[in-house]
Amino acid sequence: MPVNTFALHSNFNGNQVAAAGALVERFREWIRGLDIALPPKADLLKQVAEAYDAYVAPIDIPGVPNLVEPWLDSALKAIVLQQVSRIYDNIAAN
């Protein structure tokens, strides 16, 4: 196995995509086993946005001019919220 790969289990032989898929499936099974209701999607996205603003946005990105950084932060926040929304929809559908 190459040095720059990892495997969550020996069955994946360093295949990161397969390992990530298995990790997501294990997370789904864990969520189902808890037998708890998901919070409303709007509330979850609001909490993620607030956490991003509080913990990620204040971090100075090296090499990015301060004039441009707010735009980059907005774009990254939009990507994070989009991915959280997709993950929520995926978990809620299963």
C-alpha cells in the first residue's frame, strides 16, 4: 500500500473512496441506532452558519489579501452549508 493512502479497514486496501463510503454508511447506521429525530433542517443550517462565523471565518488565511478574504470566506461558507444540506437530505432520506 502506498504511504500516502489510508484504509479504515483492511478490506479497502487503501481505497479512500470506498473507505469514505463505508464511514458514511457506519455513521448512518449509528444515527439510526440512536433513534432520535433530526432537528429541522433550517435550524441545523443556522447553527452551522453561526459556528462557521464564530470559529472558521476569523481565521486568517495565509497568502490571501485581507481585501479578498471576506469574499473567500463567503464562498467557503456557502460550500459548507451546501454540503451540510446534502448530508442532511441524505440522512433524512434513509
